[in-house]
Amino acid sequence: MRGFLLHARPFQEHGLLLDWLTDTRGWVRMRQNGGRRIKKRGSSRPPNFVCLELQTAGRGGWPVLTAAEPVEALRFLRGQSLATAFYLHELILRALRPEEAMPGLFLDYWKSLAMLESPEMPLSVVIRRFERQLLAHLGAGIDWQRDVNGEPVHPTGRYRVGLESGIVPAGSAGGVPGHVLEAIAADDVLVGAEDRRIARDLMQSLLAGHVGRAPFVSRRLWPASRDDAAVSPE
């Protein structure tokens, strides 16, 4: 079984509780005995942001992690890329039920990490792409390219968007601009801060039924400037 570490917390005197996104079992919680002990070569806590080959022992309750070996080079994220990765972790932990296999989501998360390593990749694209794919893996995806009448989304049109209703023409006033929907569908960059805010707010409204509306802890890692707010998860 392969997995990515999403979250770690103290457990008993020296142990850890570890939340993983795995390729065959989805979100899995494990126990690591002695995970907080400092060894000669550093802590035995598994690293984040790298795919690990996992071995476990025990039946019933939380399995015990016995080995976690990297299958790729270690990945070091910093700044806004780090904040984005932690936001993706929170989305996964809020949206998934334990032991529900989602191999497609596992691969999409892995690709997102590779995208975050590139300094040329706009973070807004990584965030909106993963949010859109998460909805699809949860069975709540919509057709981003056509409205409910089967007509292609037009860049100058305005639309209302809902998980139940799909994309509905909204006339000349209100709604989401068609070019914003096209950008979300194609993983394209939205240049204007207002367009990015619209895309962010739309995805938050679509995800709310799956992840709730409580603030994300990862938001604390994000800069507070007005333009950054258009890219950040909240």
C-alpha cells in the first residue's frame, strides 16, 4: 500500500496518530509507536509531500505503522506552495469517509504536489483544479463546458451554478461569467483578481456540503494582502 501523510498528532507518551491518503484504501488512520522519539538520525516521523510504501501490523482498531519507505525523492514545499498543500490536506480529511478507496483522487493529489514544485505554476490553478476533481471523485461533478440545455458555455454569458441544477443561463445580470467557468474547466489562469475571487467563492459554495463552512486552519499560513485573498482557499 502506498500513501501520503496528511496529518500527524501526538498519541500517548511517545506515539503518533497518522492520517494517510492511500492508493487502495483512501483515508486511513494509523498508529505509530515511538513516532515522537528523537533518534540518532532525527525523528522517526514520516515526511509529508512524498509518496511512501507503507507496511502495517495488527487487526482491529488503528493499524500500527511498521515501515514507511519513500518511492520518490523527498519534496520540500515552502511559502504559499506549502500553504496550498496543507489546504488540499484539509479538503481531503473533511470530505472523505474512512476506508473509502479513491485511487483517482490519490493520483490527482500526487500530480498536484508535482505542480506545486514548479515556481511557474499559478497556485490558483492548482487549487481550483484539485477542488473540481475532488467534487468529481465524490460523485458531485458537473459538466463545466455545457449548460443544462446542452449548449456550450459562452465566455460572455452569465450563469448560475449548482450541484443539483448544473450550469443554468442567468441572463445579462448576476451569475458567474462564462469565461470564469471556461477557465475552471480547462485549468487556465484567471488574470483578474475579481475573476479569481469569483472562482474561489463558487468552488467554496459547491464544496460546502461536503467539507462544511468552518474556517480552514491552513488559511493562517496565507498572506493577508487583498490580491492574495483572490488566490487563497478562503
